[in-house]
Amino acid sequence: MLLVTDSAAYYHLVRTDVVCHVPPGTRRLLDIGCGAGLTAQYAKAEHGVEETVGIEYVPAIAQQAAERLDRVFCGDVETMELDFPAGYFDCILCADVLEHLRDPWALLQRLRPLLSPKGVLVASIPNLRHARVLAKILLDRFEYEPSGILDRTHLRFFTRHTIEQMFTSTGYTVHFAGANRSRGWKFFLLNVATLGLARPFSIVQYIVVARPKPS
């Protein structure tokens, strides 16, 4: 599970689970919510990306990213001018970003023209349908937490169905490329007891790869 409790560690993660979906031959990569820049730096070192661009909301963290990436912009991605040529990026990363936004649908629409014809947007998005969250709802304990699916900074909540709806309604086709799951004996026993029917409820977050629909 990659939803960490240490806020300092959060900015210094290398999201290999996301970077592994960066297409071969990617030349230019935009990492939205780039943190200290380690994920995009890893993409450049290990996947041959030529140019890495980051957007980060926290000024002190953006300064750290600027030491690692080719260009870094600091500010609110929902309000800043995305002054890039059409089709400039081969890949855009949104790792644990969309759930923090006021209007992720509007941002996805703004990002779509920035992707090259064969470009992809790779995102990780928490799953509200996780067993622990459902139990909290049933017990009338839907309370925000310091981190995780119910992180107090999350403004939007998604399930697999609503993730797909969001991308298709904003002009993408979406492929569910993977999932990060809760591991442990409780989930193992639950899965065994339900003959695998409970498996979707162990998903903490989905990894999706979205491609712009042909115009």
C-alpha cells in the first residue's frame, strides 16, 4: 500500500508502480504533484525520458524538485496557465492527485490536448469501495484521517465505476492497469471465506492508463 502516513516521506516516494506504465520511447513527461521530483527523475534515469517537467503545490518541495527535474512550476494546477504546445507530452503522471482537486474533470479536459497522439495519462486513484471504508460507513464512522483513502485533504472520492466515468466523460479511453491492495491475514481469510468475491474490496487504489480518444 502506497498511501503513507509520514507527510515528509510522501513527497520523496519513487512511484515505480506508476512509472512502469510510462510508454517506451517517451521523450517528454509531465509529473503533476511531482513532490520532490524523485519519481520523474527515476523515469528519466530508468526509462530514457529526455525531458521531465513537474508541477508542485508546496513551494519548499518544489524547490527540491527543481534540483532534479528539467523544469518545475510551483502553484495550483487547477488555476495555473498550462502554457505548453499542443501534443507536447508523451506521458502525464497524476499519482495520487485527482482526488485532491476541486474539479478533476476540468483538469483532465485541459490536459488532453497536451498529450501527443499516442500519449498516455497514468494515474493512481484511491478506491472508496475498500472493505475498511465500507465498514466505517456501516458503523456510521465516516471520519477523515491524517492519510489513506479518507485523507482529510481529499475532496473527491471514487470507485472503479466512477473512475471510468470520469475519464470517458472527459475524452479518454481508460485501461485499469493494476491495483495496490491491502495485504494481511484478515484480507486473506476474507478472500478465502468468500471464494474470491471479496477480492475487489481489498483494493486501496487503482492504477489507470488513459489515452485521448481520437477526435
